[in-house]
Amino acid sequence: MSDAKPPAGLRPTPPPPPPAPAPRRKESLELLWGTSIRLNVAPTATIRSEGAPARTETAPPPTRTFAIPGQAGLPDADYTIVQQLGEGGMGVVYTAVQRSLGRNVAVKTIKPEAARATSARSRFLAEALTTGDLQHPNIIPIHELGTNSAGLLFYTMKQVKGTPWLEEMAALSLADNLDILLRVADAVAFAHSRGVVHCDLKPANVMLGEFGEVLVMDWGLAVTREDLAAGAELGGTPAYMPPELAVGDHARTGPATDVYLLGAMLYEIIAGHPPHHRARLVEALQAAAENAIEPLRREERLGRIAMKAMASAPEDRYGGVAEFQKALREWRSHTDSFNLAANAFGLLLDARASGDYAHYSAAVHVFQQALELWPENDEASGGLARARREYAECAAQREDLELAESLLAEAGESGEALRASIRQRRRERDQRRRTVHRLRTAAGVLAVVVVALLATAQWWLDQQRRAAEEEALLRGLQLAAGRLMAGDLEGARQALPDKATGWEADWVRAETRQQAVPSATPAPPVQLERQQRGIRARVAGGFLEIRRGGNEVRVEVGPQIEDLAISSDDPPAVLVWEGRALRRFDAGTGAEAAPRRLPGLPEGRGVLSPDGRSLLWLAAAGEVRIWDTVRGLPGAVLEVPAGARVVDAAYSPDGAAIALVANPPGHVQLHGAGGGAPWRVSGQHPGRAEDPLRRVAYLPDGAGLVAGSFERGLAVMDPRTLTPRLTLPAASPPRAWAVSADGRLLAMGCADGSVRVLDLHTGKPGYRGRVTEQAVAALWFDLEGGTLHLADESGQCFEARLASAHPWQTLSAAPFPTLSLTMLPGQPGFFALDQQGRLLHHPAGGAPAVLRSGVHPRVAPVPVLWQGRPQLVMATPEGAAAWDVAAGAPGPELALARIQALAASPDGRLAALIHPGGVVFWDGQGEVRRVEMDLGAVRYAAWLGSSGLLALSGGPQGILLLDTASGAVRERLLAGQSVRRLLAHPTLPLLAAVREDASIAWWDWRRGKMVRETPAADYPVLQTLFSPDGGRLFLGRGDGVVQVLDAATGRERIAFTAHSGAVVGLALSPDGRRLLTSSTDGEVRAWVAE
């Protein structure tokens, strides 16, 4: 999250910093911290005052024995030292094994030279006792306190693998750093509840575990109320230290001291360095004593929280850790309001520059939106008052006094002076009017004119306000549609305005609902899966499932299966690798043959070749060797870099190549199946050195390699060059991933419970969303590939139906396009006319049925209602034919050569059959009438409501309005212009004509005049469709885009890429909530708003 700021000149003046305490003399600081200053300790290092230790020993701790491997020692020692982890001024930390529990622990022992000093021994004991008393998930637990055989104190604690927060802070996002800070604050609040103050909180004392743990370390300087009352020694880190610690003020040291240190860490998150950032220790101590902090130059609002926490006087800081956390959480929740206020300030600057009412109105509207999100946003409140006042000033300058006064009525006291000026100007204006009335007898007429003008101006202003609001809605709608098409469901949900209405808004809302749901019948996670030679095998929940054609078998194999292969023998078999044995199962019956064992295998794990004839053995000692599973003999060795360890390997689907992941240095190398040196090696993994690759796999078609890292996500590599071709980044560490059987979809599950899907064919993201609160433990696709399954760490299973993971559903796919689509009331599914001249019915959820062949593919069928039965009229080489939809059988036919276009009357009783020699009107029983005229170029027809007029277009003759009763041409529109598409509005006397240049002329056919014009598009318009309510005009374009226009204004509402080919078919359900599109790419897609 970013803290958006208003532009220069409109930014609120920040409050002055709190007064610093009186400067402390350098000599007094040297007296208190003399030893550290003389040793020239770094300002970021922990120092101690010259005082008494916090606690003393109260009872002798138990004695424990230790052993060191390779040295003579006790065989039954309590602890076995493994290696030294680190060393400080007072102690040494080792990793060891505790014999009684067989677990790895960290052991901290006091140094012998330090143990001779009573103060050092007391400090060591105080650190152990303090930390051991604090049992919290974010505080490292202490297991035992004791002495060794030499009498040296030690204590054991949980061994945590991780890195200090300080080393990770710069690479983490602001949101991640704030999350860590809040978890640190949880630990500090717990310590305060137990009467303990840490006194040395800093990023270097916070450990980030490799599994997401956040642990507060180094409690050696912690004090209690009793310690402070006894004058115990104080300490801390000068670069972060509050004034009371810097001057050794025991009376003012307490929980507020830790609140200061939390604020200091927040300061470092924002600024990139601690608050008392100085080169020398004494300078840092002086800055801490005076609380001299450089002002923050970014993240102003978040910085205010840090500065309040770091107030000089403890009583001026937050009242406790919980209050500090509340301020942080409120900042995070109010960021959207701040961002809107910043955008509104930008709109206000535009309004100042242009003087445009629409800009002022938009600024007021966005300020109001910011206040709706957070009513206490002072910047938005002040900005709203300023925008109204300046809007009123602009209106007053233009003599729009009523508008100005109405705006000032909402501006409060800030506009009182201007309000008085406007009242005075209005009084002067009224006086002038009365004078004119007395002097001129025509004043009454003039007054009417003035009133009319004012009313017109007021109407115009209202229109401007409404236009600004509509513009804001349109922009939000277009942004939401764009994010939806990009696969960003959460972003689309947030961008869609609440007041947006219409099909497109309903569509976005429907598609941004959570797509993943808990599984009704949870299945065990799939461990392994292979598919080749018409056989698909998978291992899940200790069972081997084999599918071959329509035959399925299921065999129990146990939980220890490591790999899976499908043999090329006749009959084929499925091979599974289990530890040291190769088990063989008949692919047809599931019968198991005697297992084959490979003697002499060292410790490690194996990877089977696709046919199971070879086993790639990754030895724990580092050797990578190919074994012949048929003869049971070792083969060639694969060369790997010295010191590297192969963590994963995969065979190519044809078995000719082997890909290895070697860490370090973190790359993929490609070998031939015969072993030896690598063919080629990839560049080093593009992530950080501490983020190595951990898995590699081939795509099912062998056209790509998928490599996954611990932190950054997945990369799809070109197997020929080993260069990344696609990436699927992860917002949190990836935990599992899977590829669909057809190799099209790549899915990744992360530690934060989110799932992302990438379409490997198009490179576009698919489903994306957070499914569970737990980390994702396993991912797998079902056998059909239409559903993605996942299991989280708690064992709960979910499924995401990927057919609806995109904002569309593919209803059919064919090698040739569908040119016409029709949906009828009360009829499930839809009717389609394809390029082969076949009329098909696609029922809901069923296979399509061919109703008739030999239909003219370029003449769209039209629905009619004959004898109360819905029918479809189509053009054939012999004439016209109907299909009785209700009966599911052929209907009447009429012989007529060369039909060029069809149109149905609004009541559905007549079908107009347009041919080169004129128009024939047909009611299903015979010709009603015939109009003879030359219509050789006509290709499009539209019946104009109940007027009895038929609009005809095609070629350069423009549009003919034909009187269907008399057969006469009533009017000719757009004469000399080529009209490519023609569409009549369902309720208004409006005709939309698409010209050859893709511009649209909107004609009021009742008045015979053009009411508006939509500019030409970049690509030809191939299909047009009005929504049932007439509010939208849908255009299918040659570039695969569907463009939605507002029928009332002609303006674009949204445009989205619907297909990779040209859009040649459009249809809407009778309720207007389901849009169908077809394309030259052969697909029919549904865009549903439910």
C-alpha cells in the first residue's frame, strides 16, 4: 500500500514536531556510557550503562554434561555439540542435540572470561530468566537453564533457521514490513502484560524464520518494574534509543520506552535507516538524548504514527502497544480514502487551470467518495470545502450566482465572506432589474427571456454534473472490465463502482465472485500423474488409478510411492518406484507382477524415465547416475558443478533429455539421456542468492520446462535455450504447483492460501484469488482438466471450476466458425448456423444436434411466431425453410431463388424474404404479398417497429425505407454511402447504421434526421445487436473485440477482447443477462451476468 499525497500547493500543512528536551551535555553521556564510547562501538550495536546488573541468582541451576563429536567425552552426555552458530561479547551459541528428547536445540553458554565477573553472570542469568518467563508465539522459547561440568552457565532454546529482519527489510514490501512490525508488537504487548520491558527492540533483534515465523530475540537488556526501582543497569542501541534510555532515567523508563522503539522501527521501514542515524556512537547518543530526528520526506501519514510513537516525553506517545497497533491498522484501512483524496486534489488543479465546471464537479464528487470510505479523513473534508468554495468562486466570476450560492450553502463557514459578496451582487442585480422595469415597458418580456436563460443555464449545469458523475462511473466500469480480462478478480471487484448498472456491470460482479468452493466430497491429494500412449495413471491417497479408454482400475499401492512411469511394452504396464523396488501393474487389469529390485543403490532418491527402463538416481552424497532397471546395472554418471547438490530432476516426455536443478549456484542444466557433461546450462536463477530453485518438470508436450523457487514463483523455460519464456510470480512463498494434462494450464498455490493460474498457450493469467486462510499444501487437476483441486495445511479441500475462472465460458469449439447465433424465450441452449451451412441446436449441458444442412451460411436465420409456435426461418438454395422449435421438426418451406437477407416483423407473424427482384412477405402458409423492385445489392434488412416500414441497405445506395403495405419507397437515407450493418432499436424510432468505415449513424426514422454519430473504429464491425431493453448496442469487430455502446448517447461503455479471431456472431438471452459470441477462431463463448 502506498500513502498517496495531494499535489504541491494543495497538501495540508503538517503539524509541527514535538519540542525536544533540553540538550544533554556530552560529558554526562560519556560518564554513563564511557566504556562503549571509548571502545568506539558502532551506533547500531547494543551497549550497556555503567550500573548494577538487573538480577542475581536465586538458586543453583542443575548441572548437565556435554559431548563434542570426535573428542573424548561422556557417551551418555545430556547434549552433543554439533557446531558453533555465533559469538557475542558475553556468550557463544551452538547447535546441539538433546539426548533425552533427540531434538536439535540452540545452546547459549557464558564465556569463561565473562563468567568470572559477577555482573556478567547476573546479566546472563537475567536474560535466561526473563525470556524463559515469556511464552508467546513471537518470542523464542527457553527449554532449560543449567551449568556444565566446569560450572559455566548455559541455557537451551528452540533452534530457528532464518535471517534477521534487518537483512530482509529493504527487499520486502511496505505491507509485508508492517505485518512483521504488528507481530513484533504482539510479542512486546505480551511482555508488558508480564511486567517486562525489552529496551533493545530493533530489526536486527527480530528473526524471520524460513516458515514465516517472526521471533523477538535478545532479551538480555530487558528490565522489570522491580529492576528499575533498584537502579538496574540500562542499555539499548543508540541509533534507535529513546531519550530516557540515552540519559539513564530509570523513573521515565517503562512500557512507553518499547512504544518508542516500535516507532523507531516503523521510521526505519519508511526512511530506510534508524532515527538517530549517525557516524559515531557519541553523536548517536547525543541525538537520542535530544530526540533529534530528521523529518520523513515520504509516507507522510504513516510517518505521523512513527513520530507520535517517538515523542520526546513518554506521556506524549501512544498509551500502549495496543494503541500503536490500532493506529497502524487504521492507516492501512484508510489508504483507499487517502488515495481518492489525492486524486481529487489533482482534479481540483485541473479545474483551476481549465475553469471547467465538469472538473470542479468531478473533484467534489471524488472528495465525497473519499469521505464515504472514511468520514474522519480531514484532508478530504478540507479539500471538499475548498473545492466547493473555489467552484463557487468560478461560478460567481461567470455570474452563475445561484449556482455559486447553492455550492456555498454546503461549504460551511469557510465561504461566509464570499456568500456575503454574492448576496450583495445579487441585490445589485435585482436593483438593476427593478430600474430597468421602471424605465422600459418591455421589462416583462425581457424578464421572461432572462428566466428562460437562467433555467437553461441551470439545466446545463445539472447536465454537466450528471455528465461528470456518469464519466466517473464509466471510467470505473472500464477499469474493472480491463482488470477482469487480465485475470485480476480482486482488482476488478474493487474498481467497479457500486452505482454501476447494466449488463456489463452485472457481468463484472458475477465473474468476480469467489470461484473456489469447499469440496463436497474431498478427494485425497494427487501425488504423481503420468499420461502417454492413451494411458493415464495417477497415485493419490495410497491408490494407483489407471484409465485406458473407457476402462478404469484402482489398485492399493501404499503411501511410499516416489515415481511413476508407463512402459512401452505390449501389453503396456504402469511402473511405480517404491524406495528400492520397481513394481509393475498391468494397464488393463491392474494385476501386479513380481517387483524388481536394484541392489547396490546408495542413499538417495530416484526419477523414472517415461518408459521406466531407466532410473536417474540422485545420491545423497551428490552423485547423479543412470541405472538400467531392466538389467539392474549402474550406467553413466551426469556431471554437476563441484560443491553443488542436485535437488530435483525430470526426464523429457520422449525420454531423450534430462533436466537437473543444481543448488548452488541455482540453475537448470540439460543432459542427454546417455549421461556425461550437460548439453547446456541456464543462467543463474534470477531471484536472490538465498532463493534457490527447488523443483523442475517438463510440460506434457515437452515444449517447456517449469522451474520453481522457494520465494519468487515459477518460470517456464524454453528447453532449447533454457531462457525464461513465461513467469508466474508469487505474492508469498509458493508451496505447490500443477500442470493440466493437456499442458495448457499452470497452477500455483502459495503460503498465504492464494492460487494463481497461467494459460501457457496465450501467456495470459487465468483464475487468481485467495481460497483459504491456510497455506496451500497440494494442487492437482481432475482427469478432465476442467477443475482445479487443492488441499490446505489443515487438510480442508477446495475446488475451482476453471471453466468459469475466465470471464467467459467456452460452449463449443469447432475447426470452422459459427456465423450466426440465436437464443429464444423458454428454449434452453442456443441455435447456431456454422460456415458449413448447418443449423445446430446446442442444448444446455448437452452435445449439439444438427437440425438441418445446406442452409445459406451468410444469411442469418430470424425467429418468427406462427400459429403460436416459435420457429426459425432460414435461407436455403431452394428458397426459405422453417424449423419448428417447439416440435423439434422441420416446418413449412417456400420456393424462392437467391434469398439475400431475412427480417421478421416485430410481432413475429411475417417474415420478409429479400431477393434480387424484390421482397416477398411470408406467413408460413404462403405468400402474403410481393413487392417487385431491383434489390440486387441489398444484404441487410430491419423492420422498424409497428410503423410498417422495412429498412434495406447494401452497396452504395444508402438505406431504403420501404412501405410494406404499398410497396413504395417512402424515403432514402445516407444516399451514396455504403451501409454494412443495419439495426432497429427495439422500443424507440431509432435506426443504427454501420457505414463501411465502421462509423455509426443514428437516425430518427420517424423525423427523418440523424440525431448523432459515433466515430469510426479501427477495425470493421461484423456484427451488431441491441439489448432487449434497448439500453446497449453490442458491436462485434474484426479484431476480436466486443464493443458496448450506450444507446442513449452513442458513447462507449466498455470494450473487451472476446476472441483471438474476428467476432462474427452475437446473441443475447431474452433477459439480457447472457451474451454469446462466436468467432473465426471456431469458439462460441458465453459471457454471463448472473
